[in-house]
Amino acid sequence: MTGRPTAEQIERLFVGPPPRYTRIQVAEISGIPQAFTERIWRALGFATLPDDEVAFTDADVAVLTRVRAMMESGLLDETTVIRMTRALGQTTARLAQWQAEIVIGAMLDPDRPPADADLAAVMELARELLPDFERVLVHVWRAQLAAAGTRLLAIADLAEEPAPPTRLTLAVGFADLVSFTRVSRELDEYGLAELVEGFESRAADVVAAHGGRLVKTIGDEVLFTAAEPATAAEIALELGEAVRREGPDVRVGLAYGPVLPMMGDVFGTTVNLAARLTAIARPGSVVVDEALAGAVEGTAGIEVRRIRRRPARGLGVVQPYVLRRP
């Protein structure tokens, strides 16, 4: 490809043949009511289109036909379809944006506007890599499904009493960079991006190495979970050590108790308590609740020290403990 790529060329590269149908035609051909196809489209994160706009392909029809077959077989109901669709849309939107930024950042000079030849080179690289990326994506997705199932099984095995899958007992941790606001004012955009990406990548590596799960990243803060309190404690201590070697201090708050998993996130009083403990923690320290402290006391390589009781917003007065290496 030579010259500046058009929107049509980009869509043809990633989606395939050009669109042939309006949203009304897609609903008629797939056999799914138009109102429900619109809900699916919005759940995927796309804008509502005019009735007469030709914007859908044979692939869209094939997917909707498969959805209809799953619903008719009783495997999925409408509510489950919308929830799964929203999960797919939000996750892949972030993934696609992230990957596009990585490739563009690697190929284009950030200090000058890209020429048409530069954009054409990005398109050509995408064309070459797309088949391999697609295979890798499916494989990693299957591996992550297996890991999620294994984690849920481990949590169920550790539970003292059977619990519904909508309620799990987990160790929850928040870690955030100390003085992030001040440091961010001293950096330019590239320096700030490097700081945040470095923190997130080190956190992801440490959490994964110990078999925990990185739930989400929010700039200067990460949220992670682990099935066992001792695992969460090791993650917290090692994360503080890893970040401190290369940048600002980090502080961590940990709590152990019931959580509600929803939309890939976790909710509940245990999560709120972990966040409050992070606010209590001093730079470079790990502060935990009483449940987690009791679970890890006596663990080799971990020292537990009780500190004075503190008020925690919305939770009353709590008894925190500090974890550190002996």
C-alpha cells in the first residue's frame, strides 16, 4: 500500500469485505429482533446508526445467527448475551487501542507529524502481523479462561464452607505510587507515560509470578487479588521492593474476606477496607487488616507488627497491622 490510508482501507484490512446491510436488514436476515440487535451493538461499544446506513457485513450476520442459535438451544438468555457482549466489547476496545498505540509508538517519530509513507508502513506491518496476532489472541484467551477456572477451583478448595460462586473469599490489595501528583508535575508527557507504564508492568509481573490476578490499573494505582493471604503478602512486599529500586516509593493496603466478583472487577467491604488501609500506609509500607495479619502470622519471611487503631472513612475504627521482612 502506498499513500495515506483511508478509513475504508483500514476497515477492509481488519474487518474484511465492505458492508452490505443496514441494521434493519441484519435483524431480518439473522432472525433476531431489531431492538435486541441494537442492544448488542451498543453493548459492544459502537454508536447507534441511522436505519438506512449500510454499515454491516456478512460476518456481522453470521455472528448474530450464531447468537440466535445459542439462545434457541437454551445455552444463553438475553441478559447473559448482553453481559457477555459488554464484557467482550469493553475488553477488546481497550486491547485494540492499547495495541494500536504500541505499534504506532514504535514506528512513528513522536516529535513530528507522520507522513503518508509512515502511515502506509504502519498499515503494511498490520497486514503482515494480523494473522499471527489473531492466532495468539485466541490461544491466550483460552489460556486465561483455564487460569480463571483454576483460580476459582483453588478458592473453592480453600473455603471452609461451601459458598455460591457469586461470593468469594479473597485477599485484596491496593498499591499506589507515593507523591504521584507532585512527581507528575515535574515530568513531561513522555516521562509521565514511562513512569505509569513502568509501574504497571512491574506490578503485573510480580502479581503474575506469584499466581495472583491483576484486576485493574488506574494510573498510579493497581488492584490485585490472591486466593491465599500469604500469597498476597508476598506480592505486596515484593512489589514494594521492585518499585522502590527504580522509582518512587509504593504503599500497599491488604484485606482478607468476602468479595463480590462482577464484570471482571471485585466489590464489597473487603475491597473498601483494602483501599482505606492503603491511605493509612506510610510510604514504602504494607498495611493489612486483622484477618490477613492473623492468617500470615508465623509465616517464614514475614513479620507482623500491630500499630495503633485508626479511623477508616465509612468503616469506623479499624485495627491495622504492618507487614515487613524480618
